[in-house]
Amino acid sequence: MNPILALLKENNISDEQIKELFEVLTQNPLAAMATIGQLGLPQDKLQLLMGQVMQNPALIKEAVDELGLDFSKVEAAKAQLQQ
């Protein structure tokens, strides 16, 4: 299992909340940061999650694929942010 998804599940984040988070991520990465903050993860787990994402951004693609979402939307949102 993807380490991001595993960390969220270990902290009792429901499958529905995880899918919602990654749907927001595919549409608006900045809004996803606010959504992550609302999950109520302990600070140390939140830092671990952010560290994993920053060290290995490919984990996001793996998680999106594992959830059956469209990664091209993540790429489009990222391109939009860079403009």
C-alpha cells in the first residue's frame, strides 16, 4: 500500500475522506493543503506526511492511481499553478 494512504488509514481517516482529499488534490493542490489540515492529524504525523510528499512526489501519483482517480488532472492543476 502507498505510504501516504497507509499513514492516513493508520490515523483513522476514512476511505471516503481519503478519496475526497485526493479528488481535491487533483483539482486544486492548494485547497488540498487546507483539507489535509482539517483531517485532525497529530502534528508529528502531519509533518511525516508532508515530508514523504516532498521527498518523493511520485507517491501522490501512486496514491491517485491506487484510488482510481485521474492523474492528468493533477498535472493540469500543477501547470496552472506554475503560470
